Amino acid sequence: MQQFLDAALDAATAAAQVIRDGYAGSFRVRTKADASPVTEVDEAAEKTIKAVLAARFPDHGFYGEEFGLDRPDAEYVWLVDPIDGTKAFVRGYPMFSAQIALMHRGELIVGVSCAPCFGDGETFYASRGGGAWRVAGIDARARPAVPVRVGRAESFPEAALSMGNIATLAGEPRFARFAANVIPRLQRIRGYGDFLHYHLLAGGKIDAVVESDINILDIAALAVIVREAGGLFTALDGGELTLDVRGVLAAATPELYRALARELR
């Protein structure tokens, strides 16, 4: 497991430097078929990540946000979003991260989330059975890591919830019920978005996340991190995280997870 984690951390560090250099300068932006933006920095970062991983594990598959699937039937498949939060990157605010996860026969086993321009940089990482860790900066192999753990909130009055990308969910009857039955009872509700609310959840700063309109590349690495920090992380309907996932529910404790799930189903 350590060799996979080390490779992911090295790939994230290499990509983070590419992203930092691009963020500081000018770059070309185009619009993809789904109307989302992509920059030459996204593409360069993904190529950098793939080069690092392919050099060490040439038999592994690779699923990248910008260049798609390569060897999808391999026993091990890397899931990569080189800049999760491209809209923020384009608009010049630092709410984006490089996401790298490893899936083994359908199970997520390694996750690295590196936010290179968030303050001085911040990296969270985890591997199955190895706990979750935070490093200040982009080079997680060169700096001391601090273990992170989710909080202890078990009920709505104790809980801080962050919601993201709720466009689809907001049009469903269950959201009206959720808004009426849950939101007034929470200690706090925010919309931190992208990597940040999952970093905050893993570190015990907030207690739950509800997010729709995502894909597996947005959350694969973050799911490993939150789970290894002691939290629960599933599809929005409670199912397993698959390549087709479109919404997620994550919470610090089983009690809070169950309470939120009841209101969302």
C-alpha cells in the first residue's frame, strides 16, 4: 500500500508545481461539450500525474478528467481530476485541488487531495487502514504530517453541515422536506464547496456534507480521506461509490449519517 501512496503523493507534488506556475501566469481556456471550462493547465497537470504513475505502475489503468479512460479493466485504476474546481482556478480564487485516488477491483484504497494555492498549500492524504493525514504545503513527503479525525456530532443541533452543487437535488420533493425538517435544526449550515468541505469534515471542523451534481473523479480521493478519518461516505442514496455516482452524503458519526439519510430518502 505504501508504494501506491508514495507514488500518488509524488504525482500530486509534481502537478501542484505545474498548477502554481499556471495560476501565477496566463493560460488558455476553452469550453468542453458539457459547457464546463478546461485550461491548458488542467491538461498539463493531468499529463504530469499520469507520467509519474505510469512510470511506476505501467500495468495500472488510468481515468482522468481531461483525457478519459486508459486500461479501464485493469486490476488497479487511478482516478484523477488534475484541477477539481477549474471554474475557481479560471476566476482566480484558490478553491481548487488536485485529486488522485486508486481503485482496486472497485474499492477505493488511496486518496490524495492537494490544494496548491490555498494559503501556502494544503495536502490531505490517506490509504486504507493507514489513517488520514494533513500536511501544510504541497510536498507531503518532505514535511511532517499531522493525523486528522472527524468530529463527534451525533444530532442536528450539534452539527455544522456544508452543502454543494445542489442544483439537481433542489428540484426534488425530498429537498423541500430536507429544507423544512433539517436546516432549521442545524447548528450551522454553509456551502464551502469542492475540496474544502471534505478537508474540514476530515479534520473535525464541520460534521457533514451533502453534495449533488458531481462525478467520481471529484470525490474519490476525498472519500478515502474522510473514511480513514473515521467518517462515513456514500452515494446520496446510501449506495457504494461507483464510477456512475452523481451525489454523495458524508458525515462524521453513524448517528448523524443515519439522521441525514432518513431525511434525504
